[in-house]
Amino acid sequence: MPQSKITKYELVEAIYQKTQCDKRVVQQIIEGFLDEVKNSLKNGATIELRGFGTFELRLRKGRLAAHNPKTGEKLSVNPHYVAAFRSGQELKKALWNLAADTAEQ
């Protein structure tokens, strides 16, 4: 695996290199896209990007006996929603042999 983390700045730079669009425009588009995803999830919508995947809300159960791993303090956690991602078929197929390909290198 060549790189383990890519930042928003690196995404903007990569798209800029491929499209030669103004960097500010690329950054505004990415920011706008992420804001729309965030707002849609806040409003309870599921975002389906065909061939890539689906962002959706999942309800996590609450627990009475939880603890803060840093302090060891005991606390309870109420049920709450989290964002979840399910990859689409095309992405799954593209990543299927990734582990085998990186082991061969």
C-alpha cells in the first residue's frame, strides 16, 4: 500500500493536477460536496453514490456500563446515531485483490 492517509489538501491537489481547474474552485467543490453529505446525513437521508458506495446512519445501542479508556471513569452511553459507509460493487471489485497485490510487491 503506497500511502496510508490522504488529506483534503492532497485530494484538491490531485484533482487540480488532473483537471487544471483553478485550485480555489476545486477546493470549493470538495468543501461543498462534503457539506452536502454532512447536511444530508444530519437530516436523516442516505447518500447513494452508484459504483462507489452508500453513506447512511446507523443507530448504536446505548450502554449502562461503559468506561472512559483514558481515565477509567465509569459512565453510561445513550443510544446515538453514527455515520456508516458501505462500499459499492465496483469499489469492492477494485479492492478485492489489493491485499494479494501489495504482498507480491
